[in-house]
Amino acid sequence: AIQIDPYIANRHVQEKEKQFPEEKKRIGMKAAEMLTPNDAIIIASGTTVLAFARCIPPEAQLTVLTSAMNVAMALLNCQQVEVIQLGGIVRHTSSSVTGTKLFLGVDGIDLKYGLTTTNFMEASVNRAMIDAAQKIIVLTDSSKFGRRGFGKICELDAVDQIITDSGVSPKVVRE
């Protein structure tokens, strides 16, 4: 059992999109700089990775595997991007379903506990995507640090890179 945390409750994706929109856009732009032509990537679900999908240039030549319907829709007009939409049970709150690079959004990052989400089944899908990827890149705004969700995704040492905004405390960055 964990204490209920109002910052990572299972809120609807449209509500989450309104939180820290500029930070998410800057995180998405930075992540888009990591793309190279003909990359095969995995984009998980979440509003920060959705912001990343929206920052992918329309002329980018990519293969994108995604579990998130809203990510697939954001890439619909990118003619050179081959989008592979995974099936499964649709989560109404996150619009989700999983290349070599995984761009993962999370609901919580706890330095001791690891990465979490609010949904146990989504955490399981995220773990499978991690197993399929060669590089794990977490895209998250600073409000997620120090938070825990119900569904544990993985330990922090499984992550290769985190792209976030400047709101993370220097102490947490050092740790």
C-alpha cells in the first residue's frame, strides 16, 4: 500500500495536458533533436511523449511503434513516418498500447523506488516495451520527481536518459 498522492491520481489525459504545457513542449523539442533518419522508435503514452510526437518534423523518416492512439493521431500527417499502432484494451484516461529507442512518459520518479504509473496494466506494457528497446529515454516534467504511482515500471538504473525541465532540485539531479 502507498499513500494516495493527488499529483499522480489517474486523471484524464486532457486534464494532464493542461499541466506544464510549455515545459512539455520544450522537453519534446529536445527529444526530437535525438532522432536520426530511418530511426525505429517506440513512443509510450503520456502527455509529455505526446508533446514529443507533436515536435517530430513532418518530413522525418521514421518507424514509430506506439501504444498511444493520440500519439498515432499526432503523427498522422507525417507522410514519411510509418506508424505501427499496437492493439489492446483502450484506457480512456491515457488513450494508450509499444524500436530501438523507447520514449517513455511516467507518472512518478522516485529515486529509491523507480519509475511508476497510475495503472498496473500500463506498467506491465511499459516493462514489455523496455524489454524490446535498446535505449530508454524518459520524458517527464519536474512535477513527477518524488512521486510514486501504483504500477511500478522499473528501477531507475534501467533508464539511459531523462529529459525534463529545470524545475528538478539540484539535490535530486546529483543523486
